[in-house]
Amino acid sequence: MGRLLGIAIWLITIASVWMFLSGKWWFPASISEHGPRVDSQFTITIIVVGIAFTAAQVGLGWVVFKFRDNADKQRATYSHGNNRLEVIWTVVTAVIFISLAIMGQRVWASLHLHSAPPGSYQIEVVAQQFSWNFHYPGKDNVFGKTDPNLIDDSSLNFVGLDDSDPNAKDDSVVSTLAVPVNRPVELILRSKDVTHSFFVPQLRFKQDLVPGMGIHVHFTATKIGKYELACAELCGMNHYKMKSYMLVLPQNEFDELVALPQDKFQTKKDELFNKYQLPTY
Amino acid sequence: MAEATHPEVHRHPAPTGFIRKYIFSLDHKVIGIQYILLALSAVVVGMIMSVLMRVNLSWPGTHLKIMETLFPQGAPGGVMTPEFYLSLVTMHGTIMVFFVLTTAPQGGFGNYFLPIQIGADDMAFPVLNMMSFWVTFVGFLVLLLAIFAEGNATVGGWISKLGESFAGGSGTVGPIGGWTGYPPLSALGKIAGPGQGAGVNLWIISIAIFCVGSLLGALNFITTLLNMRTRGMSLMRMPLTCWAWFTTAILALLSFPVLLGGGILLLLDRIAGTSFFIPGGLYVSGSTVPLHNGGSPLLWQHLFWFFGHPEVYIAILPGMGATSHILSTFARKPVFGYRAMVFAIFAIGGLGFFVWGHHMFISGMSPYSAVAFSILTLSIGVPSAIKTFNWLGTLWGAKIRFTTPMLFAIGFVSLFVAGGITGLVLGQTSLDFFFHDTYFVTAHFHLVMGVASIFGMFAATYFWFPKMFGRMMNESLGKFHFWITFLGVYAIFVPFHAMGLLGMPRRYASFGEYEFLKNSHSLVLFVTIAAIITVAVQVVFYFNFFWSMFKGKVAGDNPWEATTLEWTIPSPPPHDNFAGVVPVVYHGAYEFSVPGAPNDFIMQTEPEGVALGAELGGASGNGGNGHKA
């Protein structure tokens, strides 16, 4: 039984490690400035984790393989432990784990512990059960006033835009996110009803949208194209299809789009939407 | 230890009537078995729910006649609706976390064996003990009521009479907001979706009741362990199981009140118009939400996870204790680094209170506090690694007897490593960017707090069954159960990591909407098949459990040749455990293979002179000093 169990543990280890190494199941290709840094941090981490996992499982397999009971064997070794070993493995794991922990803050710090770089383009995101609204400031680059009391889905005022505010005249609210390529984007994330989460896998970015809060985040997309945007925080019955898209546009197309008034914005966005294809998976 | 010298202080005569003997019993052993039976019932419901979820994910649109009969609304034509799926997600999590992983390891085995292992004749407060079980049981009934209040139109009709926020009969089997119940989704009532009326109210009430039951239990465990150890049972001579139950009780004592408080606030938001968690200006399902202002959804997350993270350790620490105990027994070796193991249990328990924020990196809380939580989270890997090293050290140079409990204990070590180690990935803020709320997380916590804990409990069941019922469980069936379950749980949960790498979000009723998930179909199907086989094999365990109770081979007092106090008394033990005799302890808990001793094990009660080898205890390092204390 001991040999069989040892071998079974080794086979499980091989299968698990193969699943990560095979490359059949991996992140979708990254499209953001910070994405490659997330990926390399993951690679470093998974190598450390993989080595620790393999060492522990191979070790476990070995002791059950080797130290099984057989009739001719004398008694088991009588030992209560070894303080030196305890100190060594405590210090070694502490050094490795804490180093990983500190390394694991770098991308986070670069995005979240700094405010958006100057020149970032601001877009307000308003999530609701089960759709997304993206509010663009228009030509004047100033968001029109919004008021939750003015929200009325039946008259299509999804974000409660105050029409009496002159700054609101050129604003557009659409259901697809369009961002410029290679230019920092600052999103102001809000929710009308319950907590949602903004997730574009290729962007390596996820952030909750919390009712009552306006959460500022920023990133830079680096690859033109069309990408799926999913809700990642359970928000109700149709959570699984609270879907939208993010278009990453060349600067000129983006500039042209965001200068348009609402109705033309919508048409142009649809045109661009059809122009770009989803990545192949 | 005054009690120990006056045993009559805690003695109460054996009851004779059926009700006082088996139902409202004050005997910690009966109460322990009641907890175990509660967990064995609850886990069936939880498992059926997981199979239904897998069927829906792999074969959407499957017609199940029984579903149509039971839930005509939630599964019209026998096909599950997305909201029905989400209510299964919620109830599966709630049942498993509270009524399985918190009841069996602590309330069940802890109740039965902690007093015996320290040489006490019962818990410190037997009446409190009885109450803690029955309160917990009522909590379970209320949770079952939530299933029918939402799932059944007739029951829903009755419940709806309690008030507007109790509107039921929506066709689900409970709330649809997950076991974490984040407001505002959970706070707004039925306008937020099906299942969010009576389902949520009953769900909160059930958990609140559960918290009370757990608190009563925790007080009892701590008092019993500190005050009722028998003569010679110094702290450092206690079995590691007792250390684990003790630490777990402290965690429960400090964390459940916070959940209880949070639950009451959430209920008030729902029924009394308060705004603890509901901010102003909400617009839900086509209309503005009046009368609420100033609440914070994040407040709930802090309260919930301040409880929720220690809860993970409440689930797994008893499994760690049982594993250490069983590994040592069947390795025929003392526990390697006993003192280090005790410190590691405490370090895990202590650090466990300072890491709750890692559930909230992307919640909108301060990104600076995320950094602090992240570093503390990875430090918890250190005591976890210490435990793993010491388990391997215990097995090194052993003479392993591969009994069923030993197989499950070894399985525990393997699964604990596999599940725990991905905490190093998820605990990093920069990686949580991607992995938060994906199947990578689902893989991590199922392996470590779900499956590893359950393996600890299987090991404990096979190990202590002979003591509890006087008969052995069948070894061949036990081994069959081990092999399929061990391979099965890996087959289920390892592919979850691959799904997480693809970015698959958890709590999705279907993956068909997204192109980026289309490569996951074969993985999803593979997992479903593995899950169905693994769940089916549990029938063997149930059969073995109940069949062996009556037909198993009769066990002697000490069938495993173990050392601790429970093996010095008859199987099953008499009503007051030691029949009025106060056991005296002379040795540490794990004196196996002592050179020069007549047997390869020395019972804790064996007087010094008889076992000359005990003198050597201090010579070989770590645990030895403690054992001689």
C-alpha cells in the first residue's frame, strides 16, 4: 500500500505540474502596459510555488514509499525532533515567502498607489444590473452634472445626466467602452444598485464598482482591438451575462469618436465595433 | 486542577430515559455524535447541490423530472434557471462552511474526545453543551426552511405573512447572493432579485442562531481544557488534537460575535429601515430606493471577513490536529517537533485575524491597507510550512501502518500542501488583479478548507469509530473509499486552476456568453464527471459507517495500539468516561518506539518506573522537554 500511495502521489504531482507547463491553459495575451509585469510576477511565483509543491509532494511520496511497515524491520526511529532543522526551515521559508510578498506589491503600487498620470483620458463607468454604461465628457472634456434622482432607465437616462447643465450637452453615454491605445485612461467607477466588478482578462485588471463610491483607477492599453468585458462580482440572477466590450482604438479614431455628439457617437461606435474582431482563443 | 482531585464535583448519574439519554443528553459523547450526525446529514444536501450545479454547467438545459416536481418554478420543465443555480451556489457554500466544516471537526470530534483526552469526565458546562448543539440544530432547520420558503409557493405564502421583507416563493432554493451575502444585493429585498426576500431573512437568522450555538460551544471548550485536565496532564503533554480544538475555540469565540453583529445589522437594514450597509441614491430595478442613506457596503465586507478568514482556520485546524495525532500513531513515532507544532497552530490562529483584507484587495478599500494585508497573508505560509515539514519529519524513519485513517491523514497532508500553496499566488495584490473571483480562488479554498478539512474528518472518523461504537469500520471498504476520493478530489479541483488561468469567473450560471471561455468546455466536462464519480463513492462511506455500527468487527479498548487516554477505557466509554477513577498521566502524548520499552508504545497513564524509556524523552530535542514538564 505504501509503494502504491507513494507512486500515486508522484503521478498526481506530475499531472498537476504538466497542467501548468503544457501551455494549453494560460492567460489570454496581455494588452496593457502593466500586463507583462503581472505575467512575469506570476511566472516567478508559479515557479517558486511549483518547486515547493513538487518538493513537498515528492518528499511525502518518498516517506510513505520508503518507511512502510515490514515485518523484519526494527522499531521506528525514536526522535522528538530537531531544533536546528526547525530553525533552518522556518528562516528559509520566511525569507522566500516575504520576498515574494514584497515583489508581489510592485505592479499594484505602480497603479494603485499613484494617481493617474497627467494627460489621462477620463471616462465614467456606471454599472447596473445587468449592463454597463460608459459616460464620456464630450468635446469640452468636462463631465455634465449627474444626480441619482434623475436616473430613469425607461427614458434612457441611465446615469442621471442633468440636461440643464451646459457641460452635459455634449456628453455621451454608451454601452461599450472605447479607450485610446497607448494613452493612460482613468476610469471613475460607480454603481447604481449593487456591487459589480470590472474585468477585462487581457487587461490584467479587475476592480469592484461599489454603490455610494466613486473609485478612481487607471491603466494604459497597448494593443488595438476588441475585448470582452465581464462582471466579476456576483450581482444577481443575470450576473453571468452582464457583458460588454472594450475597444482599444488608434488615437485618431478615438479622438474623432469622442468629439461626436451622442447620436453620432453611437453610430460611429457601432461602426468601429464591427471593424475590430475579438482575439482568437 | 482542583476538580480532578474531587471527581464528584462534575459527576452526574447516567440518565435512564430515552429522551435524556439520546435526545436532550448532557453527555459530551452523545452530543459529539449528534454533531457528527448533523454534519453527515447536512453534507448530503451540500453534495447534491454541487452535483446539480455541475450538471447545469456541463449540460445546460438538462431536464430533470424530480426538479420539476420539487421546484416547478425554479426549474420550469425540469430545466434549472440561472437564479436557481445561484441559489444552489449560496446554499452549498452556507451548508458546507457552517453546518459541515464547523460542526463535525469541532462540535463533533472535539466534543467527544477533548474531555476524554485530557482525562475529564465531561465538559465543564454540560447543559451549555446540550444547548449549543440544539441551538445549532435549530439554525439548520431555519436554513432548510429558507429552501422551501423560496422554492415552494405554499410555504412561501405562509412565510410572506410575516411582512413585506419576508416575501417568498420566488422559485429558488434560497438567496442568490452567495454565502458571503454582500450588500446591497442582500440588503435590498426582493427588488434585487429572486430569492432575496424570505430567503435572505431566513438565511441571516439561521447564521445568527448558528453563531450563538458556536459561541456556547467555544466557551465550554476553553473552560474545559484550561480547568479540567487530570493529574499530570500538563499543557505540553496534551495530544495535538487538544491544542487544535483549543485554538479553534478561541478563534470561534473572537470571530463569531462579529458575524453575529454584522448579521443583526443586515437584518435591521432589511426589516427596520436602517442604513448600515445601504448608501443613498440607489436605483434598483427601475426605481429609486427611498429612505436609505449613508450606509457602507464595504463595512459588511470588513465584518464578514473579520469572521470569514478565521473561519477558514476553524474548519481546518481540527483536521491538522487529527492528522498530527493519526500520523504519529501509525508511523509508530513521536510527533516531530511537538513544540514547534503547538507554536505553529497558535501562529496560524493568531495571524489568521490580521489577513481578512486579502478578500478585499479590489473591493475599493484603501490600496495601502491592501499592501499590509498582502504581506501578512504570505507570512501565514511560514507556520503552515512548519507544519508540513514536521509531518514529513514524523514520517521519516517511521514504520508506517497503512490503515484507512492513516491513508486519509497522509491524503490530508498532500491536499493541504496542494491547496495552501496557491495562497502564495492569490495573496499577492498584483496577481489578485487577475485571479480575484476566478476559479483559481475556487480551486484554492476548496482544496484547503474544503477537501483537506474533510480528509481530516474522514481520518478522524475511521480512527475513532471503534472507540465511539465499539466496532471497527470495514478496512477494505475504507481503502476503496480513500482511493477513489483521493484521486477524485484532485481530478475535480486541479483543473479549476486552469480555468482560473483562462480568467473564468466564479458564480456564473453559464460560460456560454464569453468567447474567452470557449476553451474551457473540455475542462468543465472533465470536472463534472470526476465530481459525479467522487460523490457517488461517498455512498460506500455511509454504508460502511452505519453497517459497521452493528456488524463491524468488535474492537478492543485499544485496537490501534495508541497512547492517549481515550484508549485506556472501554469502547464505547462508560457514561462518565473513567468510571469514577481519576487517570494520572506520566508521559507525553506520543511515546512510540521508545528504546528499551517492552512495547512500541507507552500509554500516557503508564507509571514512570514501568516504562524506563521515558527517561530518554528529553534527550533527543524538541518535544522532549515539554513531555517531561
